[in-house]
Amino acid sequence: MGPDSPISPRLRRVLELVYGVEGVTGARVWQWENCVAVGVRGGVATSPSELLARVSNVLVPLQQPDEQWEIGLLVDET
């Protein structure tokens, strides 16, 4: 998918759930074959480990048995 391609309803739902997690200030999602990757950025007052745990918990219902999910932190490159 290119930058002008519409996002699939499933990936849109992933982003909706992730942005609904307290402390999330940014998110990106990628999908290919049987893998989904989610990157999140948290606010300064947010513990990274707690943020990742909360994001992981809200995404459990969307995960299919044959998929691999990776959830991590987005880091600013400076």
C-alpha cells in the first residue's frame, strides 16, 4: 500500500484501539503476510513498559491464531 492507499478497516480498528489507550501520543501500524507490527509513542509521564502492556491488552481480540504480532515503541531519530 502506498501513502495514498486507503487503510483497511482492520488496520483502522487497530489504530482506533491504540489511540484509545491512555498515554499514547502517536502510533503506526504495518501489516504483511501473517504479521502485524504496531509502534507507539507515549507521553513523558508514561512508563514505556506499562504503555506496551496496555496496548497489547487492547489488541488481543483482533489477533488471529496464525498471526505474529510485534508491539514496540516508536523512537525519534535525532
